Amino acid sequence: MRFLDVTLPGLAANLALDDALLHEIEEEGLGPVLRVWELPEPAVVLGASGRIDEDVNVETCRRDAVPLGRRSSGGGTVVIGPGAINLAVVLPMDYAPELAGVETAQTYVLDRIGGALRQLGPAVELLGSGDLTIGRRKFCGSAQRRLRKSVLVHTTVCDRLRLDAISLYTHPPRRQPAYREGRSHEEFVINLGLGRAQIVRAFLNAWLPPETAPEPARIPDRRVRDLLASKFADRGWIERL
């Protein structure tokens, strides 16, 4: 298992890097990789099929110079920034039988991460289509992108995120899990509050045997640059819906 804990400058570059790691596995047959990143400033990230006007308070984002990006995976629109730990799990499709199906792949990845976090004390429960919760309040969502031979699962753990930024910069989602019961962002989302170091350690423990050091992963610079130019820094991609 390879591991990369790096945050590139700018939102678009970080979204491109996650996708570049997926394409490395798909096209070059490289082994699985885990990645952690955390932006130093707030940003809004749409899912691949998210709709800007329905999901985002665009004028408020412009006023506050909050960047807007679109990832390649599905799922809803999220606010990230300081205190939001972004975790990417990139696996060959033959890594586990559960990866063959969309729902089972998401459950497989989130179950492992949730189980490792439970070892630290919180009563973490997997609810909805891929949310980690405590007391039926969400602190971690997920999304995935599937290619023919590989899968990327994105998760974001709210640990010390400024939670009022969620309602400030985004609208309530059009599609909501039943367990949300119509609650507002403020009533529904919580911070985990474990601290970055413990979350990263749990993330590694979910995938590696105890006391095993991961193999460092390299940044595929050229592929990142290509994806930035063709997709993630392109307004046509970001504003396509």
C-alpha cells in the first residue's frame, strides 16, 4: 500500500492529483494508494454531476473569494478547508470482491475507515449511502469514481471545520438520506474533533497491518498538469452544470 500526505497549492491541483493517482492504477497497473490532504483556506467542491445554481451560494463565494471546483467522483457538494481532512482511497478493482459493485465498494471502504476510528473511542456508525456518523449526525461523507480496472473513493472528515461555512456557501442538498430527516446543515453535521494526527493514523490502520510503514507514493507531476489543463482548472468543466 502506497501513501501520500501532501496538499498542493490550489484547489484544482489537489482534485487533479486524486484523479491522476486513479489513472496511474488504471493505465500503468500500479498498486493501491492512500492520500491525505487539507486545504489551508475554505473552498466549495461540487460532485461530477452537481449543479452550481442549485447547490452553491455563488454570490457569497465570490464575495469571500472562496474557490469553486468540481471533482471527478459523484456525490454531493461539500465545503472543505482548515479542519476538513480529505482522504482518497484508490484501489485496483481486483483488490477485494466488494469493489465490483457501486454500493458494496463504498460500504467496504467506509466500513474499514469507520472501524479504525471506533478504535479511538467515538461510536461511529455507517449510515445512508456512505456517511460516517455519531449519534445520527454526519461528520464524513463519501463519493466514488469507477474506471474499468480501478476505483477512487473520496471521503472528507469534518474534524475542526468551521461548520457555519456550510450553510454560508452551500444550499441544502436536493437529495438527502432518509436518516437526515430534513435537518438543516447546522443540525445535521458535526465535527469529529480527534485531531489530524489521530485521523491519519486511523486511516492508515484501516488498510495496513499494525506497525507497518506504508510505501511512499510519488506525485505524477506530468499527469497532474495534463488533468489541470484539460479538466480541473477549466471553467468549462467546473461550470458545466
